[in-house]
Amino acid sequence: MQNFWQAVAQHLSEITGDPLRPLHYRPVGGGSINAAYRLSCALQAFSAQETRDYFVKVARGGEGALEMFAAEAAGLQTLAAAKAVRVPQPMAWGSVGGQAYLVLEYLELTSPRPQTGSLLGSQLAQLHRTLSPNGHYGWDRNNAIGSTPQINSWRQNWLDFYREQRLLYQVKLACQRGYRGAWVAQAERVMAELETFFLDYRPVPSLLHGDLWGGNYGALPDGSPVIFDPATYYGDRETDLAMTELFGGFPAEFYRAYQEAYPLDEGYCQRKPLYQLYHWLNHLNLFGEGYLGSVQRALQQCLSFLG
């Protein structure tokens, strides 16, 4: 691995203009998809030596993994440009010996403070007021949700986008992996009657984090929130809120502050299981049959609304 870390440090040196050499690295918590490390480098200049730390994500997979990291870096840059919520700055990405890497600034994160939830709620509302530059739904490039490809081709119609590039894509993938049964016909009915969920509601194309669960936010020592690991695109802001409710982890203050800053449409409760369905399908495809029951429950909630 030493050659790998030397190559990463050399890449950082070329980008920053500072002479860096790797001192040590150690694994840190970074999710279930990629390995994550805290890399410490020595900065040698003017006969003095100081240390700089970086957060590095590493994945095998050649060009596919490199493209995934390049898209993540672009997503972080897009979120940062909105000047709403703090995100880690992407520093460099590349590949060495069949391993792709993404280097981010290292942020010392702590447990959320009492004010973190309300700050994140109001800042997420501000992020969601950042609208698509062309008025369409999608993004300039495809990215990934976990390690599953996420198609972001621009579409004028949100229902077409969500039906074809979110639900249908995941359902087809699940069927290819052998997850068949009555739930497939139920999903087909939900997709066919998608318009019923949107009779009096037309979402604006808001800038989204895209994968906002409790493990993808933290707090700086002063309590200010940080979000990371995005699956960025422009879509219905309700999808971000529905994702926050998938596994919990967000306090009541978060939702209260969001509602005060940017109230949700009253039909959100009916669309929430529809938007969570996408993520349950993705978890089925990523992690296996243990999530099939969650897919089926979300479908039953959607069918109950359809009647």
C-alpha cells in the first residue's frame, strides 16, 4: 500500500503546490460501500515541517469506481456552490493500480449538538431553494446511490423522471437479480398510476443531497452541521425529507426548523412511502433479500393510497 499512498500524496502535491509526503494512514468509519482512511502528510517547506490530514475514500473497480468518485466530487462542488450547508471540500481523485481514490478535506466531526438539528433544517431548506439552472429535473451527469448507478438524464416532467430513472430502473435491476414475486406487479401498478400522487402538486426542481440518511451528516465542534456522501441531482425536495425518515436519526428540531423556513405541501405524507420505495429497492439491490419486506410494506402503503 505504500506506493499507493505515495501516489496519492504526489497527486495532492501537484494540485496544492505544496510538497507533501505520506506519514501514516489509518482506517476510519466511512460506510459499507468504500474503505475510508485518515491520511496524514508531512508538509516540508522553508525547513519547517507541519502535518496535514485528509479524508480518503478508496474503492476497487477501475474506471467505474473512478467515475463514481468524480461524480461525488462534482456533487460536493455543486452543493458547496449553493452556500447553504457545509460539505467537505473535494481535493483530488484518481486511480493507482486498480484502486480508485477520492481525497476530501479532513473535518473533525463530533456528535450533533442541541442546535445542530435546527441549523440543518433551516440550511437544508435554503439548499432546496436552489433551483435547476434549466428548469428541468436531473443533473449534468450520472452518479451513484451507494454503489448503484443513478441515472440523471434531464427531463422536463418529474413523473417521467421518477418513474423511469428511479423506480423502473431499480425494479428492473431487482428482477435481474432474481427478486421476483407479487411485489413486481404491485410496483408496476404504482408506476402506472403515479399521476394520482400528484393531482394537486407539481414539484419544483430543487438541488438535492440525494442520500440524506442519519449516517450522512455530522457536526463540527461548534455544532454547525456538515453533510457528505451525496447522490446529487435536481428533483422534488420531498425526496430528501422522505429519506431522512427512512432510518431516523434526525431530531424533531430539524423538521420544525425546515417547516418554518420552507413549509412542505400537505400531500407529503401520501408521497413519502412512494419516495422511500426508491431507497428500499436500492437497499434490496445492494444488500439483499433482508430488505424485500421493506419494499413490500412501502408498496402496500402506496396501494392503500391508490385504493
